[in-house]
Amino acid sequence: MNNSFAIDRQTQEDLNLLGKYKTNSVFNLYNQTITRGGEILLEQMFKNPLINPKEINDRKEIFEFFAKNSLKFPFTKEDIKMTESYLENSDAGNILISFLSNGQRYLKKLIANDKEYDTLFAGFRCSLNMIKNLYKYVEMLSGLSAPEHYGRQIGEIIELLNNKKLLWILRMNEPDQISFRNFALCDHSMRYSLSEQLRVIMEFVSNLDLYVAVSDTGVKKGFVYAEAMDGSELEIDIEGIYHPYVKDAVPNNLKINKLNNVLFLTGANMAGKSTLMKSLGISLYLAHMGFPVAASSMSFNVCDGIYTSINVPDNLNLGYSHFYAEVMRVKKIALEVASGKRLLVIFDELFKGTNVKDAYDATVTLTESFAEIERCAFVVSTHIMEAGVYLSERCKNIRFKYLPSKLKGKVPVYPYTLEEGISDDRHGMTIINNEKIIETIYGC
């Protein structure tokens, strides 16, 4: 098995996975973090899905632990900001130089009412309280039934907090004022002598932030955790899948395995094909991260990656037309499939940039060829129902499903519920006529 999950930028953009500043990115759905460290960890997880079933299940068990116990992050954003600012601005390691620096700050406070000393003292006091409150929080965690691997992490941080070098922090009452000498000694200890221990503590806090943010998102959205299995064949079994950003989404069931490794999806425009395929890609990606997914249940054999061809643009810099860009995209995916990886591959309307005859021939030929690659799973959508009819007579491992559309009077209605078979819905001209385009042209 490969060492990293295979995905490229086009797939990430098709599924709108990344991007702190992108509208409706999947990343932003889970980015409820308070700490910068928590956000960085979230970014790292989004960029590096796991491919080891045990690691996936271990991580999702931590999220489930936080969700089950309704655990909240014990610090405010202001607490974190002040503590991080204080600890990150370390003075010199030499205690005499540190004393001199603080002495200068103290004199400026007395002579010119400068605020630097007070700001430093406020950061020290906030850090002190934060560590003491963290100790109470991890003691509470240790009394819960945490997963074994996370229980060890809790035990390690408790042991660190109980280290004799840090005991003075736990025993010190919250200071409104302390002598300059005592403050200078404590400040040097916090920002220099104990800097490595406090770095580990702040990393634990960042992880706490991440676990709370992700698990809380799952609870609020009603998501579930997928079970990662270590089967040799690619298998995906999802009940009640839907797109995490679609309001009042209609759930569907999807099952892909060696016997039916190709899902051939038909349906009219606006019937929901693209949304369903994106839902599948997003769910499998998140499942490999151990994150909660938008479904009612899910299990899967770990795969090596995901590739999609959904919104392939032309490329003016390379002189590629839309059709040629599609061809090059399919070629890239074909090379990945041929490399021996176990992949989920999603094609939304193959070769929509060319004429119907070429699109039919290409869809049939490629789908038939991909169907022979049993280690991979493929989802292919098309408007060309004749391609589905032809393939149904030749390939036994293709499952044909469609998203129906019905006319209510002259208005198309979309149930968004998968049905077995091949769609023959053709409502394009109905929609055009409803919009009175011809009348608009003639000014009627």
C-alpha cells in the first residue's frame, strides 16, 4: 500500500474540500477551532487523510469520546490569545539579562506609566490560571472511559503537569500583585526554563481544541462516524448519504464492491447527479480522516485515493479546448488507475465538450474498460441513456441507477431519490419553453 492518500488539486476543487476563505468549503464546516494551533492541526489532517485502518479508527474513537461526553473546550479565545502571546515572546535565557529586561519594563511603568510591564504580568497571570484549569480538566478526562490510546496521552500530560518543576504553578494562588523579584523569577521560569514543557502542554491544548471542534460539528449536524475496515477489496457501504451543505437534503443509499464496482448514474439536468457524486467523494475523504460524515451509517475498506472529473475547465495557457482538457484529465486518471492503486474514480458526464456521437462512443468504451479494473470503484454519470442500455447488455458488474424527474403540469419536479435502472427523462426543452426563450428572441 502507498504511504499517502492519492488526490490532486482538481479533485480537491471539484469536492470543495480545502480553503479557509472559500465559500462552503468542507474545511470551513469543521473549522470551529479557537486556537491557531488547532486550526493548523485541522489543516494538516485535511491535507493528509490516513490510509491505515487502525489509525483511522483510533482517531475517530477520540472524536466519538468527546461527542459522547459532550466535552467542551475549557478556555476562551482571549485566554488562548493572551497565553500564546506571553509564552511565544521569550526573553534571553540568561537570568540576569532577563531580570534587567523586566527591570527596565518596571521602571518605565513607574516613571512613564508604560503598559509593557502590566501586559507582561497579565499574560503571566493568564498562563498561570490556564495551566491550573487544564490540570483540573485533564483530571476530569482521566475519570472518563477514554479510548486506550487517548487515555495514555491524558496520563502523559497529567504526569507532565505533576512534574516537580511545574508544581509551583499549581500551588500558586492567583496573584493580583507580587513583588518585582518574585515576578521576575517566575517569569523567567515560565518563558525560558519551562519553555519545552509548556510547548508540549500548549500542543495538548491545541489537540483538545481540534477534538472539540470536530466532534461538536458532528453532533450539531447529526453526522455519523464511518467504520474503517482492512479488506483487500475496495468496498463502500453507505446508508443515508447526503451533501453536508445541502439544506433538507434527501438521503440515499450507496453500495459499491467488487461485484458492482461501477455505478452508472443517469438522470435529467438538475436531478441531483453531481451533488450525489460529490457527496460520495466528500464522505469517503472525510472517512479516511476519521471525521464524522453526512450519512446515517457508513463502513468502507480503506483505499489509496480519490480522483474526480466534475468541473474540468479549458486551459487557455496550454491552448486546451474544453474537450481536450477533458481528454487530458481522463488520461491522467487512467495512468493513476493503471498504477495499481485502489481508487474511487468519479466522472460527471464524460466528454460533454464534444458532439453526442463522440461522447456516446467514449462513454461506452471507457466505462467498459474501467469496469474490468476490479480493484477500483467508478461512478460515471451521463445524459446519454443509450450508453447505459448498451453497457447493461455487456457488463455484469455495472450497477445502473438513476435520479428521476417528473412533470407536474409543465414544471419538472425532482425527488432526488435513487432508483434502479436507466433514466429516459428528457425535460430540457420543457425547461427552455418554460423560460420563454424563443418568445424572448422574437420579442413576443
